[in-house]
Amino acid sequence: MTSGASLAARKADTGSAEAEAKAARKAARKAARNAESEEDCEVPRQKKSKKSSQIEPVTPPTVVDEAEVAASLAFLAKHEITIHEDGAPGPCLTLASAPFPLALVKLLCSQPGFTTPSAVQAATWPIAVSGRDVLAIAKTGSGKTLGFLLPVLSRCKLEKDGAGSPMGIIMA
């Protein structure tokens, strides 16, 4: 009976140690993700337009580096995303590279739990900001609403002079 009790005690100790190790690994992964998101949110400064005091819109980065092209293609393939227009901007893979005004990028980066754009957002933001049409079909909860609304709302803010004319149409 003693050997059975000590075996059970050893199993309990092992289970407790495994649970603690698992919790430590989980905490380490979370810390690493937070550190990555802080690093990814190093946002470049924006210049004010010389013609007015409005902030110029951020243009999507042009992908020229072979590693960036490979990463973009791998991202699109992994998430089964098809872009049908030649010359369309590639996906923005980090929040810091989101093609929005600096204040909005900083706000996105400061949101807890929002470390990277979803696949839909990464693919649609650069295309929509450049004024192209976007059709995205994805599951509920995949980030479609933010994928469509942020480009339209940021464009509306930048182009206040076009009051009364439509800036975008979103159909659900």
C-alpha cells in the first residue's frame, strides 16, 4: 500500500511539474508575441503636406526585396488568397506596415491582443487604400469588417472635401 501511495504521489508531483512547465511555456510564448508586436509597431514618421496641414496618406510599401516577395507569396498561398489584378500591392504582414495615417497605426498597435492583421485585413488594406475594388469571402470572425471599414474611414477623413460623394460601398 505504501508503494502505491508513493507512486500516486510521484505522479501527482510529475503532473504538477508538467502543468507548471506548460504554464511557463505559455507565458514565454505570450511574452514573445508581445515583444514581437512591440517591435513590429515601430512606426515610421509621417510628413505633413506642404500644401495644407493635412497629413498625407501612407502609401502601401512597394515590395522589391526578394525575401519580402517570397514572404508575401507564401502568406497568400498559406491563407489561400488570390489577387486577380497585376500590380496590386502585396499584403501588409505587420500592423506597423498598415497603410493608414500614423495616428491610426499607433492606435492599432496599442490594442491588447491585436498583434498582427488577420489574413483578410493583411490582404485587403493595401488594395482598398489604393482605391481598388475588393471582394473578400471569408468565415465569420475573420476580420472582414475591419478589413473593409478602416480603409474607407481613413480615406473619408483624408478627403473631407469630397463631402456628399460616395467613398466606398460595403455589401454584406
